[in-house]
Amino acid sequence: MISETTDNEAEYLDLPVNAAGGYTVMTIRPVVECGPERPANEALAILEILADEYIAQVFGEETFRLAIRDNLVLIIPFPTPPDYAKTLELAAILIERINPRYPGKITIGIGDAVSNLESLPAAYRQSLRAAEEDFFIGSGQAIHVRDIEPHSGDVANLDYVIPDEILEAIRLGKPGEVRLRTKYLFEKLRDTAPRRIEIVQALCLELVIGVNRMLSGSRIFDNPGERPNISWDTLLQLTSFKEMQEWLRDRLAVTAEFVRAKRSARSLLIVERMKREVEEHLSDELSTQSLGNKFKLTPNYVGMLFKKETGKTFLEFLTGRRIEKAKELLRDPSVKLYEIADAVGYADPDYFTRVFKKHLGRGPSQYRGDVLT
């Protein structure tokens, strides 16, 4: 039984109140690049003109069309109940006629047929959900709500550790890890219900903001102007899941590569400064702790930098430089051995002799005798 209100609304919309075969709702979703040269309302106006030209030919004169947001919604009365295959076929025909003349592509989402007007809102929601599925499976096609695959994931249970891992990989300058983690994130998003464009956009936007915030607070950039910045404007203009995945993956990986190069250059600069510090203070008590205090770094990080940039541990590097300095001083016969030991940081001359002999296979006295004869 149709209520009086529903009856009046049907008359207002010029819909047949008792369509013998019921109704099918279709949502036409345009996918077109909009901007200053072609605003969204202009793209929709073009679509409306084309739709008006073909809708009656394909579905009949009684089809009702209205614009909701940036989509066109069709309410189609049928004299006999339409089956699944028939609605897909008709939608495909409309796409074939509109797409060649439209500046973008259209996707048509189809809801289940309903027998009364009261069910139209639910049918519309189904058609909208089906149309928005084109973000994940590709635009320019007809998609029936029955063709949407069920998804086991739940957005409430989405592993939000993954974006944190991506941020950490960027901070450490690991582009390969960034690519792998981004791929894994989008695999999770693809299997998460509800599959909504807004959810994907929001998470990606959050990730971009997090990257930009992290880089703005990073100490590896001496000049703020050299910091990379990922523009989120482009992100919001992307029209497919695949485009968004590739765009975000590539931007994040390039950022990580940039960080890696910057870290490497900065690491080399820091190590060169520490090497000069060692050369100028060979007689002092030097360690990763003392250098860490000088350059505001942890002792472990100092050791890691020396190993990375010189191929030697800090102690190996320090001992090598002390031995080389001692060899220079041993060429002057007027300098006593204990004075040489003290000048290169060994308070105990005997210990200096043992270290020297371990490295050169002969003690300092023998070395001096060999080079002075």
C-alpha cells in the first residue's frame, strides 16, 4: 500500500505510481579531470545534456532524472520486472553512447530492482555504492550492486601501525621499505569494508600530512627551503584506487630517497668534522662518548657513522691516526719516546710501544733506527 505522501511525491516527480515491473535506480558517476578550465558544475552540465539526449532512447520516456551532488540519478519504471542481465545491458548501451562525446568517462551503478516507491532510497544507496566501486575496479563501465565482492576487513580494525612504519622508513631513508609498506597498506585498504573513496583519501591525506610534518621537524635539512614537500592537492584529484596507490607510493619513495641522499651527505660532513677533531686532539682522551658530547650525538650513532663512512670502527680509525702521527714524530731524533707517546694520547709509554709494535710488527725504537739509517 502506497502512502498518500508517497503518492503525492510520485506525482510531483512525474513518476508512475504503480509501475507494473517496479523500479530500478541507476547512478551515473562522471569521472573527468576538473579544474579552472573545466569546473565540476560545467562537466555535470555537459553530462546532463548528453544524458537527456539518450536516456529516453535507451530506457523510455518515463525515466526520471535528477542531479545529486556531482552525479546523475535515474529512476526507471519497467512494465515487467527487469532482470540483472537486462539492466546491465541497458546501462552498457547508455555508456557506449555517452562516453565518446563526453570529456571524461561515466560509470553507471545499478541497484536491485524494487517493487514500490518506498524502497527507492535504499535502491539509490545501492546504486551509489556500485557507482563508487569504479574507484577500485576502474571507470567507464556498468557495475551492479550484486557484483561488488564482499570484503572481510573492517575499517575499524585497520592496522594503523602501517602508516607509522612508512613514516619511520622515510625518516631512515629506506625507499625500498617505503614501497613495500605502501603496497601492503593499499592491499589492506582494498580488502576493507566499507570500501569508500573518502576513507582511502582520508588515510592517504593523513599520511602525507604526517610526512610533511616529520620533514619540517627534521634536523638533516640545514636550509628549510630544501625540504621536500608532498602536495596533497594532487592527491584529492586522483580518480582511481590504482592511481592513488601509484602516486602515493612514488612520492613517498622519492622522498625517502631524498632523505637517504641528504642523510648520506650530512653523515659524510659530520664524519669529516669529527675526523678533524681527532687530528687536532690526538693527545687528548678521545672516545665515541667525547665526540658524541661535542657534536650532540649518541655514542652508538658516532660509532655507526665512522663504520659507515670509513669502513673502520672509531677505535680502529683513532689508533691508525695516532700511529701515523707517531711515525712522523719518530723521524725527529731529538723527541723522546715518552714525549711521542704523550703527544699521540698514550700516557703509558709501555702501552704505546705494545700498540705500535702490534700495528707495524716492530717497536718505535726499531722503527726510528730503520728510518734514520
